[in-house]
Amino acid sequence: MDLEVQGRVKELAEQYGKNDLVVILGAPNVDSCVVQFETVTRGDPTYAGPLAGIGLGLKAFHVFEPEVKTIIDPARYAALIETLELGLEAEAIVKALQKARSAVN
């Protein structure tokens, strides 16, 4: 998650409150997904961005997760995301994010 996006997430959390935001991640692999999750929940683990040391505690899901897929129009999902899901380590990403989320709760 680049510094600009971190700054925008921080602004939105301040503007709308942490309870009214959900972050949808689209990271293409397990490692980057976990780092993005850590960034929006506990703070930037690299201590390089606007969220360094700032744990927002936001809810975060990956676009491949069933909870997210059910709220996206199936035709749009098929056109924009499904091919990526087939080509990437989708199952591993979902499992890693679920594990990270359970460690936070």
C-alpha cells in the first residue's frame, strides 16, 4: 500500500470514523495482502508511511473472499476479477487474511 493510499485511508477514517469503513484489498499475493491488512488494522509495519504506528483497526477483506463476492454484481465480478482469481493464489490469500483477522480479534 503506497504512501498516498495510506494517507487517504487515514483521512477517510478521520472523516467517517473507523466503524463506518471497510477496506477491500486486492493484493495479488499472500505477503502483500498480509502487509496491507496489517497497515489498515495495526499500522504500517514498515514504519514508512502515514499509518506508521497508527492502528486504525479497520475491517478489511480481500476481493476474493466470499463475503465480498456476494455483494458484487456477478457479471462485473466475472468480467473484472474472476480471471485474476483463477490466475493468482486466491485460496492461499483468503486463508492468510482469515488467519490474520482472527489474530486481531
